[in-house]
Amino acid sequence: MAKSTGKVTIKKYANRRLYDTESSAYITLDRLAQMVREGREFEVVDAKSGEDITRQVLTQIIVDEESRGSTMLPINFLKQLIGLYGNSMQNFVPQYLDAAMDSFQRNQSAVRDALGGNVLADIAKRNMAMFEDAAQALSGHKKAGEKPAGNEVDQLKAELAALQAKVDKLSR
């Protein structure tokens, strides 16, 4: 039987079991991770309430991967991310992270094709530095030696323009 190319609904039951409505079978978080890697579209809903809990389940997959020793998220990044919760700029972080990951994936493919794997670490460092700059700008913290701008809005606009220039430079 051919697989559907549409979005698959996964139901999560109170006993923490996940049910794939496409294959009519219970699956694991590892299977969901595999589906992500395959580019499959899915949503996870609470079987009782119907609430979309995809974000929480994806976060659980990351927590599981990190606890198994497949660490990818630096401690400093996690601290900065946590620090942005409740910040006035919190709503801008998801779009920034999406753009940064899109840029990283484009760069990763181009570099892998042209040069091989070692340059990816440099790109990752630059992307991380850009995120750190954005986190500092969004949280209002200044770098050492940085002079304050005339007003906060102008300063944020200047920092955003600088970040955009960095992203544009990396995506070329």
C-alpha cells in the first residue's frame, strides 16, 4: 500500500503511548525522530483533548537525544535561550532561530558539496556567534566596550541591521 504524503496525525494517550493514525500502530519517540529526519510532516495531538502537543513532543525528543550523550546544544546557548523567555523580544526569537537554521542548512549543503566537513564547524561557530549577538541585543545586555546609542530603539535597529548584514553575507 502506498504511503500518504500528507500530514500524519499522531495521537498521544494518557499512558504516554503514541499512536500513528496512518499506519494504525503504536510508535516510539525514536520513530518520530526518524520521521523528522525523513522530512515527514506530522502533528501530535492529545488523544483526549485534541490539543496540539507537537512542540512538547519534539522537545522531548531533543531532551532524550541530549541525555543519551548526543549533545548538540551548548550550555551557553541553553542559558541564553532560557533567559529570553519572558523577555520583551521573546516573540522575535522563533523567527530568528528559523532563519538561522535555514541559513545553516543552506550553508551546510553548499560547503559539504564544495569542501567537505571541517568548514561546517566554522559556519556553526559563526551562526552561534550571530545568535549570541542577537541574544545580547534582545536581552538588553551590552558587550564589553560597547558605547550606548542615543536611544534604545535606534540601538536595536542598528543591531538588527548588523545581524541582517551578517546573515546576508553567510547566505551568499
